[in-house]
Amino acid sequence: MAFIRKVEVTIGPKGGNGKKIDGLKIGFKIEKTDKPEPNTSKIQIYNLSEKTHNEICITGNHCTLKAGYKDEKVTAIFFGDVVKGTRTKSGNDFITELEVKDGRVALFAGQVSVSYAKDTDALTIVQDMISAIGLPSKGTDLVSGTYPGSYSGIGQASVILQEVLNKFSLRYTIQNEMIYILNEEDPAESTGLKLTPETGLLTIPQPLVDKTKETDTAKDAPNGWSFNTLLFPELIPGASCEVESSTLNGVIKITKTVFSGDNWDGDFIAEIEGVAVK
């Protein structure tokens, strides 16, 4: 079983040589969903020099956060672009806090002015928008048929991409700077993980509650489940995992993941929400 933690951060201009930081206390909270909005990470680095703080806290810098266990492969759990950085003092510690968003620079840079004739192949439009965003993609094989009517638009390629996907009951999400095209039913990929109390399942899976207003009567969300696991980087929204427990046995399609922890003490977990795959 894996228990010895390792966390490292590399930050710098995208495509250049970044500053690798490890050996210091590093904490993080990463919120990932299967929605189009960029996933967000908050990263705290303790007792950086002021010089290093100023070098990394530049808007648009690229950040890679790796976390895992020393006796297993330590892999990236978040890629993104620095939105802002702050430096505060708490007791004897200086804390650098970074806010990082997955794919943010690419999404905002992908501006287009396009026009397509009636019954253009939908995949053509989708691929054009993905090219404008400039990130790799998976799941474009789900797009088939022609776009109903002509289409013209000016603005962010990501907005046009979602408008086109809506016509085919599809959507996209960005996970670790990869665009995934998703449908409602099927996982984008399998993690290959079978989660049990012996292999990293930390809590008993519980049904999700669907309650949107204080006046609503709480009710179980259809096939929705939540549970905590050890920190496995593969557990990203859109992917699937197998769960074997006293309350749930089957395959879960992940809809939300929160990675949190640090390399010194406290939690080092993944909080998972998902739906049971029939």
C-alpha cells in the first residue's frame, strides 16, 4: 500500500524551462468537474524566497503539479495557467498561494470569425474550433452527421464548440489541458482502477442528495454516489472506475473530483462524485 507522499510544482513560461519546487511544504486543493468551465487549483508553497515568489507569480505562467506516493509513480494531477499569486505571513511561515486554471490561456486566446454553409459536416466545425483553441482532444469520434442549417459566429472558439455540440447532445470538458468530448451515458475512458477498502477506497459510498433550494424536499440523485479514495491521479471527471463496497458494486462515471492534501500531514485524498453506469 502506498503511503509516503511526494508533491512537486514546476512553474514558468509555457514551452520554456520552468522552476521546479520540491522539498518544501506544498499544499493544494484542486476542483475538477465535467463542465466546460476551466478547472481550478489553489496551491500553497511554504517559505519560498521572495525572489522565487516573484519569478513564479506571473499571470500566464504555466504550472504543473505532481503528487503521489514515493513507492509508486508520481504523476501530474494538474496542468494550468497562473491567474494570480499572493504572499502572506502566518506565524514564522511565508506562504505563496497560487490560483491556477486548466486551459485558461488557450480558451481565451482561441478567437475566431467563422461561417459555414448549410449541412456542413459537424465534425469539420468541431475540429476547426479545437484547432483554434490549440489543445489536443479525445472523443471527436462521437461527433457525426451534419450541422442543421448554416452557421456563422464571431468570438471564443470554446463557446462555438459548445453550441455545436449541444445540437448533438454532447459537451466538452478540459482535463489536464486535454479536450474531452462527452456524451451523457458513456465514460470517456476507463481508469482501470478497482476501488475497494483494501486498494484505496477510504469511505463507504453514499447516495448523492439532489437538493437545489432550502425549501426542496431532499431526495436521492438518480444513480449518484460520493466517496473518498487515496489520491489516484487517474480519477478525473469523464473517466470511469470500478467500486466494490458494502453499499455500491459496479462501474462509476466520475462527474466531479476534488484532490486535496499536502506533502507533510493531514488529508491526501480524492473526493469523488459520479453516476453508476448501467
